[in-house]
Amino acid sequence: MNEYEEVRTAIDTYLMKRFKYRLSLVYLTPDSIIVCRRASRVELYLRIRRTESLFPCDCLIIARIRFRKERIGHGTHFVRFLSEIALKYGFKHIGIESVNEKSRSFAEKLGFLSIDSSNYVISIEELR
């Protein structure tokens, strides 16, 4: 199993435990994107990037995240979990891509910095 598949497995296990799903939720696409299958309680689309783009290299990029129940800590808990995964596998940053008003305030609350008007990033060191 390669490291991307290990990251996928860790995220899948986390979501299954946190949201009490019995079956696997998450799969890895050929271009290193982790996607959550249709689930009523959670949606996730996460890019794994080792090369520099708009975001710095070694970055886990949250492209889409949504929880059915909002404002009860699921997002913060997931980002903290993601920072542990990032440390374990040598990622240095977490990004949030194409924010809307809710995700912008969430990113700013956690200390993410704006790259441009719609993308945010934070180093794992700063997050911890």
C-alpha cells in the first residue's frame, strides 16, 4: 500500500468511527484525490499534492467539506485529525480551496492565511 492509500485508509477509518458508518466511505482517484462517496452526514473532496502549485508543496488541500450538522465542531475536529495525518506522512501544509463565506470564516478562525481572495493555507507547525 502506498502512502496515498494509507492516507485514504486513515481518513476512511476516522469518518467511519466519527459518523458511525459501517461501510467504507472514501476512495482514492488515480490523480491523488480523496473523495467521499455519497453519504448523508458528510461530503469530502481532498487533494493530495507533493508538488508546488497555487498551494505550497507537500499540502493536503480541502477542496470540499460539508457536514450535515454544522457549527458543532466536526470541521475543527477533522482539521486537527488531518494535521496529525499530515505530520505522520510528511506533509507541511493544509489548504482550503475556493472558500465561500462560511468556509472563509472557518479558515480564519483556525488561523489559515489567505493566498488570494478564495484560497487559504496554514503550515502544520502553526496549526498545532
